[in-house]
Amino acid sequence: MMQLSKDSGEIEILTDYENRKTVRLKELIPDWWGLDKKFSNISVGGKI
């Protein structure tokens, strides 16, 4: 997997091949994608 960015939550992961079911990465780890206020002011490159 590539280095993660703020848009990486949209990556789809195949969870059930037979039924072709996918889940987005942000659904697996919802609090990690900067949806919380403490991460809202961090820009790309880690500078505030």
C-alpha cells in the first residue's frame, strides 16, 4: 500500500470475494482519518 494521505480513507478493500463485498478503509478505522477536531488543522506534510 502506498503512503497514506487524507484521501486514503476512500481505498476499497475486498472483504468477501464470492459476494464481491468491499469496505472502505475509513470504515475500518474511522477515527484515524482526521475526522476528529484534534487532526482537523494538520496539512499534508505534517505541518500545521
